[in-house]
Amino acid sequence: MKDTLYLGLDRDGKHIEAVAEPLPHGEVRYWGRIANEPASVERLVKRLRQDGRDLAVS
């Protein structure tokens, strides 16, 4: 069974801030700040799906 990666995105003007991944025990991993552009989001999603996990974005 594959794990699902839950990803939260917070848009702030020209950037997407607080890109995070929930970890065991309620911890959150900060993935960084990216440009608020489709190509940047696509690269992030591609990178996060590399290990074959399902991805849920909110």
C-alpha cells in the first residue's frame, strides 16, 4: 500500500509560501518558497511524486 503525501500551499502575492508535508507524530516539513507560476508548481509536484506516492494538494 502506498502512502499519501498531503501538501499544503499558501499563496502570497508572487510566491507560494509554507509548502509543507505532514510527517509522523504531527510534525511538518517545510519544503520552501517557490514562484507563483504553473511551471514552479509542476516541478515541485514532479519532485514530490518521484518515489511513487499519491499526492493530495490543498
